[in-house]
Amino acid sequence: MSHVACPLFAGILDEEREFQIEDYEGALARWCSGCGDHAVLAAAQRLLRTEQLAPEKTVFVSGIGCSSRFPHYMKTYGFHGLHGRALPVATGVKLSRPELDVFVVMGDGDCCSIGAGHWIHALRYNVNMTALLLDNAIYGLTKNQTSPTTPEGHRSNTHPRGSILPSLNPLTVSLGVTNASFVAQTAEWIPAHLEATLAAAHRHPGFSFIRILQRCPEFTPHLYEGLLKDPASTELLVHDDGVNLPSLEKIYPTRTLHDPGDLARARSLAEDQGTVRLGGFFRDPSRPQYQEISRPPRRTVAQRISRLNEELDRHAV
Amino acid sequence: MASEATAGPEGTVAVAGPEAGPAVRSVREHTVEIVSDPGEGAQKCAQIFGALSAKMGNGVWTVEIIPAEIQPPPRLPDGASGNRVRIGSGPVTNWGDAANLVVAFNEQVLLRRHRLDALAPDAIVLVEDMWKDHPDEAIRTQWAEAMEELTREASYRIIPVPMEERCLTVVEETRRGKNMFALGILAWIYQRDLELVRAQIAHAFRKKSQEVYDRNVELLDLGYAWADEELDFRIHVPAAPGDEATVVMNGNQALALGAAASGMELCSMYPITPATSVSHYLAEIFESFGGRVHQAEDEIAAAGVAVGASYAGKVAFTVTSGPGVALKTEFLGLAVMAEIPMVLIDVQRGGPSTGLPTKVEQSDLLAAIFGQPGDAPKVVLAPATIEECFHSVVAARRIAEALRCLVIILSDANLATGVQPFPRPDPQEEWFGAAPDLSPVPEGALPYDWNEETGLSERIVPGRAGGMHTVTGLSHDEHSRVAYAAAIHQQSCAMRSRKLAVFQKTLRPPSLYGDEEGDLLVVGWGSTKGAIEEAVDRAREKGLQVSSTHLTFLSPLQPGLGELFGRFDRVMTVEINYSDDLDAPYIDEENRRRGQLAWLLRAQTLVDVDCWTRVYGEPLRPADILDGIRGRLKKGEGT
Ligand SMILES: Cc1ncc(C[n+]2csc(CCOP(=O)(O)OP(=O)(O)O)c2C)c(N)n1
Ligand code: SF4
Ligand SMILES: [Mg+2]
């Protein structure tokens, strides 16, 4: 109910409607069984129910990839566009309709390879939306090609003798961009953490970027095995301004208090790839948001006509 | 070229001037060039002269002379910068053939124009004379060599002008003063109303101080006085100030203003010549119309933001040139596939690749129509005049919305920088369009509820209760569900295509310029209209049975073409894009690559359409077109 654009309508529309999970369920998800994308979908639906977001005022924008099928499985508005180009489309949606709640779902090829330019600039524009990077460290849809986040040495169809480059670190890249305002990491196999991270991202005013570690049993089945077998090897970053779930303490005992206001520490924590850290890395709600700072005033048709006449007069002979 | 260069002042009447005064030559039209090194302000001088002439009731066409080098050293032929201003008693629709009068700030830039055949053989040349006796011997030699070259073939009337010397009596730094001195000379020669000149200077320098204005007027008076003392001729181009309200601007300003008048609220762009100035002007004014210019991180994002904005609300547009169109291709296909109304403005330049960034070409036609992989039907239209630049944007937004489709406007570098007066548009409420419908959708409404007959459907934007669906660039059914069944793809392709046929039925056949039938029909599109019609006029004066027609819509093509073509023995397109010449080595009818409109018309009408095309990076000259017409008719030589 918190997201009603006009308070006048609050009584008529939203209070009568109590959205259930089914209200957010679209087509039947066709990902492989055991695919981590299912868990992200479920968490997103729970977030929308918790926040009681009106399905018609919510838009999920995606690119192309397994993960980008996401909008079809939601019963909100959706835009399943081009490989790598979800962010410009989402930016356009938000610029023209700032009252809509916009989510972006991308794969690692989508976001960190073909669409990497847009990723950098979306962080800088800081348009108020929530971006999810579903990182399975592989190209899933096109069947097992190396992605920028594929670990060095991992064999794929394009690198049958193992990937030859060190993998790209989406966190350090994001944290390096001027005007980035929210960077977090979570894993789809810890539903409570995933949902809490999504909620924090959604609450954040500005562009929230979440990298979600995502299992792909089809092509990278062993990638996160170690983390799953030994939860203590995952370090949770906890803070009241980030993600803090005492309920997870028992299973995930390795915890570090990290203030997401501290960018330098966020960068050094992200840089060290020896340990997988989940939680809020960085957050600054005061960063300028592009959709606001570039927003033109509203003009009626009559006002426009009179402006046009003025402008034509300037060119009059 | 040179043989026809005198066509302009044809019909010249020598009129005896007032007693003891200079001879006043009365002409139907005259073409003036003002050229200098970049930064010396020749363009400002020419712009003021053009606007002034329009105000006094002359027809005017102004076109920029753009240096071939970006930061040329002084006195380099390739650095020639300035404008051509063609003024006439009636409307002027193109830049003409060759200049009748030139003001040059040094002999090197003059040489460039000479070498480009830009000057009529009998042109009057007013050239700064400070270089003649310059202390630097190298410069003196250059001057002497230039004069030798200039007088070798042509019979220009060269008049040295002491610009530097005179200007120094008023200013210390002449670099920014000579242009107003030159304006004074032109004002005297063409008998411009000095009050109006001053008003125009005030307008041009409205952002500058009173001091700047005063100094400029002083220089103007100085130039005027010099001409009065020294020149023995004046030129009279009769003008008929009409009472119709008129505006004057260049094509890119007209596109920008058209966008503001179209009700669109987002221009999403990435800088590229020669399109950028559309967004420069919009960046100045759009906000006050409730619009926004989004400078995206790249061409692709510029298209993507426009697609996203159009999908969610009011139709948005993106503006670019050839290389940008190439990059936006995938998004254009998506807009077609998902039936997202959107407008793309392509201000064409020379290609392929980076090509000729500042120069005119009409070579994106086929890329616009067929450039997207898959079948991507869309509306493509091309304004032919500055006025049409304005109205084409208003129309494009409306067509995009009505058909729920992509509309591409093909302008070009000639229109972009050409300045021409036209009737003041009369703003209409409906130009601005309505805000998208946000009411709950009726029960059972579908995102692609195609009318089987017309292919038309109503779009559902986000925010409408009950209308939730996911738009996709994958083949989809009327629910927007990804559809892999062959029958659905066949059906949806037909629906997207059908819309064009429906639209085509609302179009009128193109009108004919000249007789209803004859030996040759010239077909053009875009910015060449004025030059083609002028060439046709001259051909007809010489007794040739030539008519022309000009196409505004290229996709779908206007109706009635086959029938129209049938009334002429031959049909030939005239275009600024590449085609093989039939007499070139290896080239024959079978392997000849033709002009882009010619390809299209041949395919669509099965008529053996010929073409005459040139890619000199400059607008077509009527005299050249006339040569082309004569060559094709294989008669009329020597007339
Ligand atoms: C322009 C373009 N290039 C290539 C493709 C083919 N393609 C589709 S998805 C994809 C990669 C998918 O990988 P990722 O983004 O990681 O998503 P995932 O399938 O792993 O979720 C590729 C290369 C395409 N659709 N468009
Ligand atoms: S291939 Fe991998 S990412 Fe794609 S659906 Fe299957 S498990 Fe998921
Ligand atoms: Mg992937």
C-alpha cells in the first residue's frame, strides 16, 4: 500500500485488494528443475506480496537468456527485450512513467558482457529501479558458453580446455562506478537472505544492483557446491542499514559487521575473492537520481501551444 | 557544370542606374558566397544576409560551406568555411549551380571554391587584398599563384577589398570584425534596408553586450561606405514581401520544433553529425514544452530508452545518422515486432561506415526499409523541404500511434543546414496527441487484439489494471505469449504487414510536376525536390518533354505509380546515392547496381526504371541534373 501514486485512490483501489502470491503468478516457469531462477522468482513474488505492489503498476524488464524469461512468469507488466539491452529499456520506462515500480532481470552474459556498457551507465544514472543479476557464471540459454564471470579454468563449449581469463568481478566493477548508490550480493539458495536483500534494494531510492549467485545444474552444477556443503565458508555482511537476519545465525555463523556507508571498505571486501560475502556492500540514498534531476516540468497542451507560438515568433521574418 | 552556371542570372536586364550613380543590374535571382577561415565569422555574415533578404521578401536558400578539416591552419583551401546564399524574386528551393558573387577573406579559400566549380565563370569576386603585399614572401607568392590560377580559365571580375586596412580604423582585432564589414558591402550591393540590417545584427548578437552591437554596426557602416565609394555596380533582385506570416530556419531546427509540436516528450539521442544540432536546439527549448533530451551512453541505448519510454507512455523518438541507424537496428526490429510506436529521425550523411560526416547523401533508404533482419514493416517518409521537416515529425508521431508502428523520417545534411523561409505553421491542439489511456482494460482485452482485416490493434500500456502481459521480441500470439507454432508466426507477420497496406490506401498518388505525359519522368525523393524541379523547368524551356514527381512516402509507396510511369517513355530516378554508370568498364544492364529508389521502384512496379545519381558530397545542382536528363533523352544537345 505504500506505493500508491495518489493518496486519493488509496481507499478505492488498494485497500480493497489484498494481493496474494497467485496475483503475481504468470505463466508456468519452464526453467530446468533445480535451476536457481525458480527461487529468485518465488522470492520476487513474495516481495511483491509483502509490499502489496499493484501488479499493473509493476514492470519487470529483462534481456535475453534463461534468466530473462522471468517477466513471463510474473503476472505484472513485463518487457522481454533484447540480449544485453534490458537497462536502456527500463530507463525509458522509468523516465516516461516514474510512478511505475521497475525491476530489471539480467543474466551474466546479458549484463556483464554484451550489455556491460549499459550496466556501467545505469549505475551512474542512478535511475530508481531494482536490478537483479542472475549470475550462473555461464551462458545458459545458448548452451554452455563461457561468460565473463565464468571461473578461470572452467570448461565450456567455447573453452573446452578451460576458460583462460580470470573472471570478472561484478561487485568491484559496480562499486567503481561514480554515483553508484546500492550494491549487494546474495545467493538464491538462502531464500530468507535473498528476500531480505530484494526488500532492501526495493526500498532504496536509486538504482539498486544485486548480484545473485545462481545455480545452473545444467552447465555449472559444481560451481557453488562448496558453499552449499559448508555454510560457514560464506561470510554474511550484517548491518541494520543492509541485511541483518538473526535467524540465519545458526546456519551461517561467519558474520562481519559492515556499514554500507563505508565505500572504501565495501571495495576492499569485494576485492578479496577468497571469501564469498553476502549482504549489503554499499548504499548511499543521497546520490542524485537521474529521473528526478532530468525531469521536465508538466505542461498542458495550451502551454505548449503558446510556447510553440513564441518559438515560431523567434524565427519569424 | 560551368556551361550552365550562368543559368541563374539569365534574363538579366541591365537597368540604367540613377544619374552618375552605379549601374543597377536587375536579376531574377543571385547566388552569393561568403567564405573565410573558420572562426572569421563568414557564416554569421551570411546568416544575417539570408534572414534579412527573407525579411525583405526575397526567396532564400542558405547552405553551409563546411571546412574539410576540423582545425585547419589559417589560409588553407580545405579550411574554407562560410555559406552560400541564393536569393530570388520567387521562392528558392535549392542551392542552385554556381555563385554569381563571392566575398572571400583570403585567396586560398577562394581557390577552394574555384576548384570545386562553385563559381560562375563571370562571377564577381571581392577578395581581401592584405595578402597581396603581405610582409611574408611565402604569402605574397601564394597570392600571385592563386591569382594566376583564378584568371587562367575563368573570367571572374576580381575586385580587391582593403578589409583589414579599413577594419583596423575601428577595431584592433580584425579576426572578428571583417564579417560585419563584408555584410556592409553586401548590404550596399543588394540595396538592403539598413534599418533592417541593424535589427538583424541586434537579433544575431542578442546575447552579447551593447558594445559588441555598436562595434558591429560601425563595421557595417564602414563596409557600406567603402562599397559606395568604390563599386560601380549594384544588384537588384526584386522582392515581393507577401502578407503571409513566414518563418525562417534550417531543417534541423525545423525537425526539433516539429518534435516539440508533435507532443512527444522524450528525445533520446547520441551525438552524431549532421543530426546533433536537432538535439542542441531541443536541449534549449524542450524542457519548456515538458520534454526531455536524454543523451544516452551510446546509439543502442538511445534507441532502447526511446523504445522503453514509448512502450510505457507517450511516443518517444531518437535522432541519428547512418552509423547510428546501423547500431540501432536490433531495437528497430524489436519496435516492429512488439508493435511499439516510435519515431526515428535519420539525418543522412555520406556512407558507408563513417563516410562523409558533414556531407549530404541519400543512401540510407534501403537500410531504413530493409535493414533489419527478418521482415520488419514500417513507415518510411522523407521531407523534401525545410517546411516538410517540421510537419513530418508531427505526422510521424500520429502515424506511429495510429498504426502502432515504427516510423522513420529520412532527412539529410542538405536539409539539415539549408535555411529557407516558409509559411508559419499554425499550431493545432491535435498535433500534441493525448496522454496514454490508463483506465482498466475491458474484460478480455488482449495486448495484440489484431483486427483480422486490418492488422490493427490497440496497445495496452503499463498501469492499466487487468491488462498485464509481457511484451516480447520473440514471435508471439495475441496474448503476447511466446509462440513457436509456425502458423502463429505466419499470422502475426501478416498482421504487421497488413497495417502498411491499410495505411497505403489512405495515401494520395504523388502529384506531377509538368505535363501529364511525355518522354521522360524524373522521380525523386527527399531534399532534391527543388533542384529537380528547377532542372525540369529548364528542360521544358528547351522544349524537352520532361516531368517530375517526388515521393514523400517510401514505405509504403504511394499508390498509382505504375499507371503514372506508364504515361512516359522513360522513367528515371535522380538521387544522391551511388549507382554504376552504364558506360563504366564491366557494367551492363544485368550487373549494374542502381540508385536506391530505382531498386525499389523496379521491384514494386516492374517498370524498367533508370537512374541518374551522384555522390559528390554536395547537394545536386540543377544544371547537372539537366545534363543527366539530356544525356538520357539523347537529344536536346546543343539547344
Ligand atoms: C544480439 C544477440 N547476440 C547473441 C544472442 C544469443 N544469446 C541469447 S542468450 C545468450 C547468453 C545468455 O547467457 P546469460 O546472459 O548469462 O543468461 P542465462 O541464459 O545464463 O540466464 C546469448 C549469447 C542474442 N539473443 N542476441
Ligand atoms: S540451463 Fe541452467 S540457467 Fe538455464 S534453465 Fe537450465 S539450469 Fe537454469
Ligand atoms: Mg548466465
